[in-house]
Amino acid sequence: MAPDHPSAILVVGPSWVGDMVMAQTLFSELRRQHPDCAIDVLAPAWCRPLLSRMPEVREALSLPFDHGDLRLGERRALGRSLRGRYQQAYVLPNSLKSAIVPLSARIPVRTGWRGEMRYGLLNDVRKLDKQRYPLMVQRFVALALPPRAPVPLLESISAPHLQVSDDSRAQAMKAHQLDTGRPVLGLCPGAEFGPAKRWPEHHYAAVARHWIEQGGQVWIFGSGKDVPVADTIVAELGELGEQARVLAGATSLEQAVDLLSATTAVVSNDSGLMHIAAALKRPLVAVYGSTSPGFTPPLGDRVAVVRLGLECSPCFERECPLGHLNCLRQLPPSRVIDALQQLESADA
């Protein structure tokens, strides 16, 4: 049974950008229940820029292991170094190895979904009914509730809400010689999961062209892997490409978060950056193809989801199993442009 008034809680966080953003829903619920409790999050070091922008989190503890590494002895040693600090642990990943640190830390109550048969490692083991909890955020928040509590409704869940200071935003803009003299459209054309989540570059270019012709500018975000995609978008803009900046591969995650907070609107594939934009409360158009907003939708009041909903989608594959990627190729730029305009009208 969870302690009534824990003074400190440890959360073992997920390893994906979007999942970590959505995990803030759990942190918010824990803060609601325990206003004076310290919440620390154990996660890969790259998560620190996100966690430092979540007001519920006291400290981000680095998990010094690559994804997939077992390193049992080192995990046990890390756990021993945390003994006596926490009364409750929540383990969000479903892997067996993710529960080793809380066990080694001798945290009295260790809560998580059953996952990889973690009896003994966890002592508050929940059995996940995927039909009962269709959304990832419901699964996160449910861990903070009694096992037989009603399913948390989406409208009752506090949406992710990253906070960026004016100073850090200004520093990031200065570092990349950017300004907001013209309205900024952020484009996030990459997707770490695979090609089946990426709307074609020429569609992004058409949206960028329309935005620039209306007096705006475009910033293209992503990792180093997304540079070729970003370069292709700029090349298709011709002379209008002077109003486009490729930030993919040139920013840290911290800078990307801060710069996204300066955008006027964002268009993104289903990706971690999509969830960051939503958590920054930016007007967002999210483009879905092989995946579904029915599991991990971007949460916010200024979000429009655009998808075709073909019979073959969602397939949840990294590459189109039919070889045509029609769920994205046949989704016209006009749909996204219209959605942007509707968001703009709603803000007016």
C-alpha cells in the first residue's frame, strides 16, 4: 500500500521524448495528491532539458545506461546509492531491468504495470487492461490511483505543460541568430520511429511556401538525421528559402524546446517534437499516417489532428507494408493549411 504522506518519490521515467513529455501527467497527479512531496525522475541524461522545464520535478537523476543495456551490477550499485531517500517509486517502462534500481534502493513501495513478469521487483504490481486504459496518459495517471479506481478521464488529466523562461528563450535565439520579426512556423518533418510516420517533404514545402508568402518565416527542427529532409524542403522553396532556417542537427534538445516556444504555430509528424510543441501550448497541426491519435495524441486546446484514416491505417509499422504510403502521400497540403488557418482564427 502506498504511503499516505511520502516526503520523496522516485519515478523511473521512459526513454522516448514523447513518452517523457506525457509522463508529466503522472507528475502533476502526484503533486496534486502530495503538494509538499519531492518528485525526482531517474531517466537518461538527455531528458534533463525536458525535466528541468517541468515545475513538478525537483531533480533529474541521470540513468547512465544505453537503451537495452542490462549492466546488472551497475544498476544495483546505483540503487544502493539511493537508499533511504524515497518512500515510493513508480516504474513507467515495462522492462524488467527498469525495476532493478528501486528494488536495490529498498524503496518500500514500488508501483508499476506487470510488464516483463516483475513480481518481486515490484510489490504494487498492476495488471494492464489495454481496453480499459486506451491512452498512454491514462496508464501513467492510473498508477498514482488505487488499483480499482475509476479510469481517469482525459478531461480530468492535467495536460503536459513545459515552462520556458524568457532568458533561456532569448539565449537560444541569440545563439542561432534568430528573431521573431516575422511570424514563425515551426516544421518538424522527421520521425525517429521510421519513414511511415513522415509526411512527404514536398508537402511540407507547400505549407512553408504558403506561410512565407503570407509574410512569415519558417524554422525547421529535428535531429541530425533529419538534415537531408530539411534541406530538401528549403531547396523546393527556391528564392523563398531565404525565409527558412534549418535548425535540424544544429540545436541541443534544450535549445529546440526553447526555440519551439517562440514559434507562432507548428506543423509536425507524430513525433517527440510534436508532444513538446503541444506541451508548450503552441498552435499545432499534427499529421498522422501509420499511427493513431487514439493512443498518444498531442494534448492541448490549440491542437488539430489531420489524417486520412485509410482502411490500411493505422498499421503501426516503421515502413509501409504495402509500399505506397498513401496514408501520407495522399494527404494534401491544403488540409494542413486550412487547419493552421482555423487555429489562427480561434486565437483571434
